[in-house]
Amino acid sequence: GVEAISLYKKLSPDLVTMDLVMPEKGGIEATEEILKINSKALVVVVSALGQEALVLEAAKKGAKDFIQKPFKSEQILEVMDRILKNKKTEK
């Protein structure tokens, strides 16, 4: 989580994929901090089976979507594409 925040500050990516369980700082806290830096940041939560409560918490904190592990590359690309297209239409 700490590294995710540091990288976000340095790179300012269009979209962030955020694992929920990480050392030092969890994905929910990291998502909150990124959204404090940029309230329009796009965060997609990556979760394992059985983390439904954490996914709901992340959504309440501002995550735009989630994908469950394990996933195929096509699945995450589909989620990312949908979110980025929605961002374009909001402008």
C-alpha cells in the first residue's frame, strides 16, 4: 500500500489496480490516500474469493470496480477498458 501511494504520486497513472491485502498498509487505506491526492483517480480493486466485505468497503471508499483473483488477462482488460471509456464520456 505504501509503495502504491508512492508510485501514484510519481507516475499519476490513468488507472490503478489495487490489491486489498498488502503489507504495511492495506488496499482500502491506500485507495483512500490516493483519492485524497486526486479525487478523480480511478481505482480497480483486485480481491480473492471470500473478500466480499473488503470489496464493499473499498467501493464505499471510492473504488470504481473490482475483479476477483484468479482472473484472465481479458477480464481485467475489459474492466479497465470500460472504466476508461466511462471517464472519457464524463469529460
